[in-house]
Amino acid sequence: MEIKHGNENNFDNLTSKGLVLVDFFANWCGPCRMLATQLENLANNRSEFDIVKINVDENQNLSKKYGIMSIPALLLFKDGNLIDNKIGYMSEEEIENWINENK
């Protein structure tokens, strides 16, 4: 599965079906770049959820809507509804466990 890049125009469509992990990030953020590696591995090895990346610098209204104050911020959506969120870097195993708890 490939990681999708979302924006304020396509966000609702990208998060409307199934389980979707949304990564709010910035290119200048070191922990965000470290997390990107974990998300790439998950995208290559898991198919039961989608991954969407949202650049906070380019999507400030969306960041404000979801109260993003620190990055990386991971939001988990199920069928368009926000069901959980985590702030900060997480290992691949931690992300997998979190997703499995919320399926």
C-alpha cells in the first residue's frame, strides 16, 4: 500500500472509509522524519489500514481543526470518525499495537 498525501480539500474523502492512520508532520521536524521510516515499513507490510500524511505548514486550517499543537501527531480514524490520537515519535511496534487495540 502506498502512503497518501492529504490536504484540506481531500482529507474527508481520504478518511471516510475503513481504518486510517493520519500523520500530521512537517519537513523540518526531526522526530517526524524518524517516524516516516516506521510508516513506510508499515505501508509496505500491512494492508488493513491506510496511511495519510498531512503537512502542517501547508494545511494550517486542518491542523487547527484537530488541535494539532505538537508534531508528529498521529490521529486514528474509523469510517470518518476520529477514534484516538497520539503525540510524538512511536516505534513501528508501538504503532502496530495501538492500531490493533483500535480495530
